[in-house]
Amino acid sequence: MGLFSKVIGTHSEREVKRVIPIVDKIESLEPEMEKLSDEELRGKTAEFKKRLADKETLDDILPEAYAVVREASKRTIGLRHFRVQLIGGVILHQGRITEMRTGEGKTLVSTLPAYLNALEGKGVHIVTVNDYLAKRDAEWMGQIHEFLGLTVGVILNSMDNDERREAYNCDITYATNNELGFDYLRDNMVIYKEQLVQRDLHYAIVDEVDSVLIDEARTPLIISGSSGKSTKIYEACDNLVRQLKKGTEKELSKMDIIMKEDNNETGDYVANEKEKTVNLTEQGIKKVERFFHLENLADPENLEIQHCVNLSLRAHALMHLDKDYVVKDDQVLIVDEFTGRIMPGRRYSDGLHQAIEAKEHVKVKRESKTLATITFQNFFNKYDKKCGMTGTALTEEKEFREIYGMDVVEVPTNLPVKRIDHNDSVYKTKREKLNAIVEDIVASHEKGQPVLVGTITIDASEELSQLLKKRGIPHKVLNAKFHELEAEIIADAGQIGAVTIATNMAGRGTDIKLGEGVTELGGLKIIGTERHESRRIDNQLRGRAGRQGDPGESKFYISLEDDLMRLFGSQNLMQMFNSLGMPEGEQIQHKMLNKAIERAQKKIESNNYGIRKNLLEYDQINNEQREIIYAERRKVLDGDDMRDTIISMIDELVEKYVNMVIGDDQGPSEWNLKELNEILIPMIPVKPVTGEGCGSKQELIQNLKEEALRLYETKEAEFPEPEQIREIERVVILKVTDSRWMDHIDDM
């Protein structure tokens, strides 16, 4: 902390000070609210709505509204908002992010701004990371809102459109970010207004905001359909790639580059795990050309082969079974890199999924065509107001501010944090590290202290599980697909003698309560088996212990063979420690190591931020076009009379075709009427143009426009009700617009 911050406080401390007078006002109203009967307390909702109609603002009624929610919470679910939760609630209403530690009751905090903003009648969306939490919170916190006369809905993956519409029409709706985003895209593909499910996007409260707006923001939401392309090329490329040899790329120093030193690539291709790229060498290019009988792989007509070969190389060199994906029931299923959960229904785009299917010898499904897409950044920026809650956001404060226009305010804990965060233990090899972890778990288990072990991959959790089985340590492994089961296991992780192995992010949103006698044993012990790419996710794992003033401890074990150190740490580290001749199993302690770890994490965080920023910049172009298309589409959907628009389209088409064939300086004798008839009549079935009675090009255009209008009016007269043709026009315009828009985004 710099001298300036010490003197005037951090940004968060200053912002918290600003809301203290509002919180004092809320607290002063508590005795008054306690005296009200249930009926009188419920009646406050109608009173607030009337005051808003009489031009009072949400800020005017905030203290009283929050005091009402606090009292309703005590009466319905038996929980009273702490003072720090009131602070968090005020910050959320202001459209900002509150950083509150795990166990500080973020779920309860959300009830305050949700109730206040729902009074406007425009709908509030509370965004969670999975269906289980959406359902749990709607049932649990929904009791408060329903007691106060508001309606509460929940969107689940299994629901049909009628159920979704009903839930969105509630005052407060709980849903996952994926359901909200996909419903938005689907709403912009419907043909009839009655098929819409969402209302306007008014106010979003995003729980675990860093997970939703940062971790998942690298992957856009995509609705796709089958493209009809053959899958044979993926199998051919897979056969080819199995015959290619992986080479090594020599890293050149600045001096090598200045001296024009050659890279001397070896093998047929080189893969760079750090940059996640793979490239053919000159030798590899020649082999591809021979395999496909091509003269030059770089020719534009060979673009598809180039693309598919590159995908197959990526599938073999950069995508790993049981880390990036699993194979189950003859299907390739993606593993979420942040949670370790399997993501059914999600597929890699751009042909990568097909390349992996060919690699794993499962049925290669047809490549999909993108029908609609949006990034989470652009979707959430459509809300009139948004806010978020998380236990860890300060490390990404810059990104929240730059991309979402939201600042982060750290809210103090209700009770001081007693957790002890130990220094990292670093070992030379992965084997030595795992042995040390097992010894630590055994020692803790013998005294009854519960242990939660966080791993990064499914592979790592299963390997550790095998080692614990050999030592006879009973434990539970969590590679969860079922959130209900996951929550149950995580909730039990604080009992005496419990040993739980889970992916780093498992059980997010579920508190680990300590069993009887655990406090005396030092509380829950957290062990991280390696550092994650992001410091924030390491902090989340630590934060599972030490909730609400409980004791606890955390420790990370690292080896120089871990991906983070291998790819992003200093390359000299392993050489240096080898030269020291350290005995097997001895822990390495050096301040240079701590700096190397932090540098590696910062490097990756910066890299990932760049990926997300590039994705947003790319989607920004798409977004401007999408906004125009969707706005025009909505006008048609809302029943605007399209007659004038269609007549204008016909006029434009006539002018376009005449101008294509006839120059301004050409006289009637020079007109190529045969060509004009060939392109015009299939589109507008006028009589063949003879040019009679037309002294000029403008006269010809005017005559054709009048004839086209007569044809249109004749067609109109065939319908007994004018609305019938209007409806057909709306459907045709929507279908043609959608078809052209889908082709456009698929080409981009």
C-alpha cells in the first residue's frame, strides 16, 4: 500500500465510508419495522410503488425498503442482514461489484437491491453459475420476496417456452448466465411475437461475477445448426497427422535474431504450448502436399485443407484427453477448464470438435453452422443496470472497469479472518510434491482435522485418490456432473476426519460449515496441489476456509514440473536447482521462486485478458450490425405495417437492375433489353420490356415501377383481409433477413 493510500485510505475504504450514512439510516429504522404486523410490513410494497409513481426515486426509498427486507428476512428464513451486508446491498444498487469473502452471505445481500429495483415493475434478473443454485436461491430467498408480495421465478434448462415466459414475467427471476444469453438469442430468431419469452433487460445482479463475466467471457454463446458439410476430410487429416513427426523449435535470443541465426526447425510440425499454436515446418508442408496431391498448399483453393490439417494438429498436440475433454458413450465431452466439470451439449467451434472426434475414433458429427452468437460482454452490457458479487474481484478490477464500466468495492468482513495462509512448498519434481501432499493429508487426518484438496484437472484428482487409497485414507473425490450431489459433498467437507478431493472451483456457492470439535483442531485445512493460471482462482480455493471468523489454514504445493512453472516460469530454474544437487524429497525455499510464480501467473492473466479483449473487439463489429438487424427485426415482429417498406424495396430493385444494364449516356437504341428482362423478370414478373414509349432511362424506370406496383396491388386484392398479406410479408421478411444474417455471421 502506497503512502497516499495509507493517508486517505484505499478506493474501497473511501467508497464504504460514503455509504455509511445510508446504512446508519437503515439500522435506525429497525425498531420501527419490528413493531409492524406481517400485514403492515407487506403493505409497504404497495406504498413504495405509489411513492415511485409520485416521482420519488429508488434512492429516496432505499433506507426504508432495505429495512423492510431485513425485517421480512428475520420473519421468513430467520436470517438478519449484518451491517456489512447492508453496505454490500447499497453498493450493488449503485451498479457496482462488491467483493465479499466466502461465507459472508452474498446470497442474502442480493435480496436488498433485488427487492428495491423490482418495485419499478421492469424485472430483476439474479444470475447464478448453475441450475442447482438458481433453484436453491429462488426457493430460499424467494420466501422473503413472496412474503412482501413480489413474484419470484426461476429459469431451468429443462423448461419449455411457456414456463420460461411465466418466469421472466415475475418481478424477480433467478437464472444462469447461459440460459439468459441463449433466451436472448432465441428471442431474436422467433417468427411470431407470441413466441418471445424475455422482457427488456433491466437490472442484473450477477453472483460469482468474476466467473460469469471473466472466466466464461472467452467463449461466446453460439446457437448453431447443421451445415451439411462432409466429415470425411477430418478423418483424412487425422490419418495424415498420425504420420507426421513433432519437432522442436529453438528459442532464439535477441542476439541470435540480430545475427540472422536460423531457427533450424526439426520434424514436420512444431507446437508451442505456451502460445497454444501449432505450425507445419517446410518438411511438413511437403508431406501434406504429397498426401493430398497438391502443387501448392498455400493456394487459396486449398484453404479448407490447410484449415483442417491445422485443426488436426491442434487436436493431437494441444488438446489432451481427461484434461481438456473426456470420451464417454462414444462422444467427446468438453471439460470446463475452470471448474473441472463436464459440459454436456457444448462443442468446440470451427471444426476443432470434429478433429478431436477423428483423433479419438468416435463418430465424427457434422460441422455446425452459426445461426446466432453473442459474447457475455456484449450481452450483459445490454442491461440498463448491472452489478455483481464475488469473493475475489480486485485482481481483475481493471477489466471490470474497462469492459463493463463497473468498479470494485471491497466490503469488510463481519468478523476478522483467522485463517492462516502458509507459504508455498516447492519441490523439484511432481512425484516429490505428491508424496509431500499425501504426508500432509495423512498427518491432518490422524488428528481429525478435515482437509479439502483442490486440484486443477480430473487427472490430478484421480492420481491423488489412488495414492490415498494405498495409504488407506478414506476420502471423497468430486468430479461432479450433478450440482446437487456436489453441494452435498462440499457441505460435509468440514466434518471431523473428512478428506475431500475436488477440482479447484467445485461447490462454488455452497458454504462449508465446520463440524463439532473441528474449531479446536484448527478448522478446515485447504491444500492446493498446484497454482492455477489465475491468482483469483487460488484465492477462491483459500477462501473456502475461515468463513465468518472460523479458524482454518491453507497451503499450496508446487513442483517445477507443473504446467505453470514449465511453460511460464523461468527456464533457468530447473537447471539452477539441478546444479545445487538437492536430495530427493527436499523442499526448495527461495524468494526467487515466489517471484517466479507470481510473474508466471501475471503473464497468463495478462495473456487471457488480451484474448478476452480481442474477442470483444472482434464481436464489437458484429455487435453494431447485430443491434441494427435485431432492432429492425423487432419492428417487423411488433407488427409494423411493412407495405411502404416493400414498395420502397421494389422501387430500389427496379432502379438497381436498370442501372446494372443501361448506362446514363445510352440512348434507347443502345439498351440491352434482353439482358434486362433476364435479370428483372425472375424477381418481378412484369411483361417483357420492349422500350416502347420510353424516351429516356428515367422514363423506363418510372414505367417499370408503376407496373410493379400494379402487380403488387393485384396480389393484395386476392386476400379478403389486408392483414393476411401483411402477416405473410412479415414472415417472409423475417425468414429472408434471418437467412442472410446467418450466412453473414457464419462467413465472419
